[in-house]
Amino acid sequence: MVKPYYTSSSLISAVKRKASIPVAQVTFSDEDILAFANEELYLAQVPSILQYHEEYFVYTKETPLIPDISRYPLPGRAIGMKLRDIFYRDLQGQLRELSRINPDDKAGFITNTNISQTPLHYYLENNSIVIVPSIGTNTLGSFVFSFYLRPNALVTDDKAAICTSFSKIITIDSASMVDG
């Protein structure tokens, strides 16, 4: 019977069977076969999926805005360290898309002419997102980063977590609730 999922051990068995690799060989370990599969996944399959299903790997991450901090790290699992969009979410939950600017043009955007100190623009520098104009002390809210999430690496079955059930626990911390 065909299982509705494919484990690493079944992938390794299929590769050995299709490549006619002898059972007693010592040339390729199971980790080597998974390393080949991971390379194929990242270099060939992910670009093909992105080409035809642009939104398939899209993931959003909300990061609290820190007053007086204008540099935020790019999400670590972003494919190619590339962002899709950045939004500023104010305390009322309203989203405002930030415009990407060229780092060479940042001087024209440094002056904060908006009274509310709302973040308006950003540019990328190294592996950081730099918000322009600088975030002031009175600016509150969060950033919503939208990016393409890199798939996890394939690992041997003994390194994988097995989910046996789902549970939803809701806790409320009364100290963190905001009067509204």
C-alpha cells in the first residue's frame, strides 16, 4: 500500500533501488544521499516551484518595532535573503507598505518630515533592513516581513520529530493586555 507521505528512509531506499547501489557498499552513506537530495531540492526544485507558483513559499513574520532602532536583521530562512514586502503595523492594526529605496538615495529620505514618525521607506544593507527615516522614540507598532521561506533540510528519520497529536492551549497574560 502506498503511504500518503514520504520519509527520508523511504527516499534513501528509492534512490538505492533506482541507482542500483549495492546494499554492502560504503561509498555513499545515508547522509550523503540526503545531502544530494537537499542540493537538488534547493538548486532545482525550489526555483521551479517559485517560477510557476510564486506565492507557494510566502511566509510572514511580525517583529515588534523597537524605539530608536532602525536596523533589523533579514529573516534567517528567507530564500536568497530576499524580501517580498515589508509593512508597518500601527497600534490600531492598520498596515502601511514601506517603499524600498536605493541605498545611494538614502540622503534624500533621511529627514523625518512626517510628524507622526511613521516608517515610510527601507533599504537593504548587508543582511539588514534599514528603516528610513530613523525610528523615533515615540514610534510604536511592529513590522510585518513577507518573504519566501526556505524549506527545511532533509534529515534521517532518527533526527526527525514525530507529531502524534495536536493540542491548542490558550493562555492570557493579564499583565500584557492593553486597555483599549
